[in-house]
Amino acid sequence: MLVLALVSAVILQDAPVAYPPTPQQFRGRTSGFVQGTLNVAAGERATLRLNADGTYDLVGVDRIAVGDVLPPAEGSTGTINGAEAGTLRFGLHARQDIGSVLKVENGQTQGLGYAGYVVRYVGGQARGPEATSVCTVPPGMVTYEHWPEPVIQVVVGGLRRSDDTVPTCPPHRDAAPTVAEDALSPEGERLGRYSTLFALCEPYYAVDLAAGRRLADDFVRRSTEAGWTSQRRASAYARGRDLERAEVGVSMDRTGVTRQAARRHLRDLYPRLKTRCQDLAQQVPGSVSDVEAGNLRLDAAARRYR
């Protein structure tokens, strides 16, 4: 039963929160360049410089925000390509509403072709690397690669010259989903999100797990009729839980975090949690009662860290 498998939701007072890691905070995932293969970790941007003999060196790794990989807003006059002359920049980040984005900036005088592989975060585990479709990047241009799910690492290999004057993209590698999968997968992920919110909101709001059970039981019935297995349902739920934790900002397994940094993290977390609990109350009627009282309790908790 989905709701019976809810994670515990205790917000610690003076220490990091103990939850599975978000894609941007996955332990041991850092950008690096080894024997011509570049590993780009989520939340980082790696810069390569082209040598005279055609090889590359890794010259820098920067921590970035999600806005650093997003296309410019309509009407923007800002610079899109920030790569210095003779360099390439690969930046990877993710956000719940946009998915995962790899921004590739080409500052070379020649075009770039490469092979791409992704490591996805599914059901609390890293899956891959698996081959993915990527576009060529003409000189001085920028491309954006996109995946709807959490991608914690992109592996770039086979760097080569390309003579394309416009980005050329091969057919997408993912198999087309069936009609049933296309309809039910987002719903399964949404239930995974709800299960996480029930647990996270419960310490502050009056939540009714029966409302969640009714949704879960109905989904089990309909997905079973569509041929889904229990493992497939569990995978969809897990994807939703991962996305919701990342949306709220829940994290764990972070070593070397100071008390000051933990308090700063909680200051950011509480307002997002408040918004998501309000969303749950609207999206699942009857799931949350005494919303105003819960808001006051969350506000009081947040004030302790101001």
C-alpha cells in the first residue's frame, strides 16, 4: 500500500535533515575528466580547453544554479554563450517543473560532435549510464539537451570536430510509450509526490491518510487492469518521491555541513514546505484540515532560524 510506506517526516532542529539525497546532492558525484571522458555532475559546470594537438584539458569546475542552464527568457538581450575562446562548457542542473537540462556552450572556432550517456536517479538508485541522443554544436553556438526525469550525471565522450553549420540532432533514443503508460505514469509519479507530502506535512497539519489510501487503491485497480506489475507501480511512486523531495529541498547524507549551513538550509526549506502543503490541501480534497493552524506552526518553526 502506497500510503502505508510513507517516509518519516521529522524536521531536525539543529542538524541536517535525514532524507534520501536529491539528485543535486548525490554523494560521490562530482565532475571530472579522465582519459578523454568527461563526467558532468548535476549542479556543476565543467570547462574544457582545446589543445593544439586536438586533445582537451579540464580547466575548471563551477557550482551553478538552475538558471545557468536555462534558455534565455523571451526578449532577453543577455549573452547566451559564456564560454571563453577555445573552450567548451557543459553545465547540468534540474528542477521539478522543467526536468534535467544540459547546456553545452561552444567557444571554439570549430563545431563539436560528441557521444552522450546519462545516469538517472530512479527509485532511490542511480541507473546507467545509458546512451542518449545529443545534438552537434556549431562554433560559437549553444545547445540544450533535456530529460524529464532527474539526471544526476552526464558522461560525455568521443569529442570530435563537426562541420555542421546548424545543430544536427539524431532521432531520440527513448522508445515511444504506450497509451496506457503515457496516461498512468504521470499519475503514479503524482501519487509518489502525495505520499511524500503526507509525511512532510503531518508534523504541522492535520492530515487524513484515508484520502491518500482512496487515491492509491483506485490507482492500483486501474493500473492492474492496464497490465502494470507491483514493481512498475513502485518505480513510478519512487520517481515521484524523488521529485517532491527535490522540490521541497529535502536532503541527507551531506558530510561536513556546519550548524550555520544547516540553519540556512532550513530557512529556505520551510517556505517551500508551506507552499507544497497548501497545494496538497487543494489538490486532494479532505487530505489536510486546519490549514491556517498548520501555516502558523510552520511560520513559528521558520522564525527560529531567522
